Amino acid sequence: MPVTFNTSNGKVEISTEVISTVVGTSTTEIFGVVGMTSQNSVRDNVRQILRQDNYSKGVLVKSDEDGTTIDVFVVISYGVKLSEVARNIQERVRFNLENQLGLTNVKVNVNVQSVKVTGE
């Protein structure tokens, strides 16, 4: 279901795939994020890190009259401060969605699915 909003020039519809790509790219740029994972990875006990072409599986987009809610499912590097990484994800995603797609009133929920020990 696309996100729809009205402008002075008419109606704009943005596909959830486009939003997922912007969110996924924004998220993986953050220091401490190893990658994104499917929202069902913990339930299915499959902790596969998604490639760039599968960001839509790690992002859930919901839209209603109150705004847009984005759920992001990430794998975080061991040793980083989780709250700081989550806050950085929220800020970067909101900033990029507003500047690149014109979406305002966006709520970003960060779900840490796993912590991964990375090699030095």
C-alpha cells in the first residue's frame, strides 16, 4: 500500500519499496549497524543479514491519517551503545525521508534483532 499525500500541485503516491530503499540505505550508513534482518528472523531462528536489494524485508511501512510509521529491524555490532545507535537511525531516517521524499510526520521504531561480534 503506497503512502499518499496531497500537495498544492496534486496527489503524490510513494511506493513502500521506495521508502524501504531510502530507510535501508540510511540505516546501514550508521556506525554500529552491521546490517538489516527480516522482521521474522528471531521467530524463525534464521539470522540472515539482508543484502541491499532485500531492504523491504527489514523495513515495515504503515501509513494512516495520523502519519507514517516505519519499523526497522537491524543487527547491531557488539560493544556499541544500543540507545545511541537507535537514536542515530531514527534521526537519519527521518531526515532522509523528509529531504528525499517529502515525507513529514514520520515515526521510526528501531527493533534490534541481534547483536553480532565483528572481527577487528
